[in-house]
Amino acid sequence: MGETIHIAMDDGHSMPVYHAVPEDRRRGGLVLVQEIFGVTEHIRELCDEFASEGYEVLSPGLFDRVEPGCALGYSGADWERAVAIARGEHDWEQGLRDTQRCIDWLKQRGGPLFIVGYCFGGSVAWRMAQTSPDLAAASCYYGGFIATRFAEEPPLCAAICHFAKFDTMVDFAAVEKLIAKDHPTAQIFVYEAGHGFNSDRRKDYHPPSADLALERTLALFRACGG
């Protein structure tokens, strides 16, 4: 359904961005933010799925400056490379600006704007919900920074977070503290699953949790104009 296009970022970098367009009614624009593995086949399939629901989707290759065309595997050397990029080589603040650039691009197309992110991308989506004035809603999947680095500020738009009770990569004590903050614009959901439960490529894939999280995501977007 989709194709890779290139969009100029604020520093002039021509970034590959997966672009999926709905065939029928357009409900709005959606930025879908990658896991640490890049814009993989799984991420592209998610974009196509949201496009089939009526959203024009952009998924930027946020690691392209350090790993051109980044689409890594889930284990071994690829896993180690993904972690090295996400935790060291990637410029977090530049990545937020890149994400905003995609929001700006979709803004020109009209309609409400949404964001969804997974793992690394979940943290990006949450931070954008706190800082971008352009978003109608955000759905943030098991991002490690959400509760440890960015828990204090409430989102500017309606936001939901999806965390896994048995996630070994996210500090669940911090998640509980985030829940206790009871931000008026945020709702936190906890699933009986492990990290990466939304991905059918990963060992912790949990279809009931994935289905429920998607249902909640779409319901939020619909309630916020999409």
C-alpha cells in the first residue's frame, strides 16, 4: 500500500519516510514512530494497517543519519547495533525535530493529526504529545523513557500509554509512579504481557493485548476527530 519518499529535515538531511495513503475516506494524518530496529517490514505493515483505517501515515527513518536505511533484525549483532544506535549514536533532540517535521508535512494536508509509537517510538510519541501543539491525540507503546525521563509533564493532547506487566526492559516501578500522577490528559493501560507484545515478529507477541491496544488506539483517534 505504501512507498518510501524523502522529506527534507530542518538540517537539510533528505530522510527516507514510509508513506501510506488510505484508499477511501481520509480521517487525518498520523506519524508512526519506529522501534529501535528502524523502519522494518513490521513497521511498514503497521503503517499500511493504519492507512486501511483511514489515516495518511508517515514513518520517518529516524536513525538514517547514523545507519542509512536502518531495518535491523531482533537478535544477535542486529540487536546489539540497534541498542548502540538508540542509546548512544542517535541524537534524541534531532529525532524529535525530525518527528515534528513529519507532523508539519502532514499538517499541510489538512485534518487532525495523531502520533503512535512503539518501544523507542513510544517514548518519542509521548514526548511529542508533551511538546507539539499540533497533535490531537497520541498512543504510546511501552516506551522506556516515558516514566523515567518524561513523567512530570502532562501531555498537551489526549494520550494513552500501553505498558506490559511482565516487561523486563521497562522500569515498572516508575510506571506505577506515572500512574499515580494521574495526569488529566493521559490514561495508562497495563497488559498481562511482555515487552514488544504488539509485534508478531517477537517472542513476547501477545495477540489479545495487541488487539485490545489497537482497539483503544483507534477509539482514541476517533474520539479526537479522526
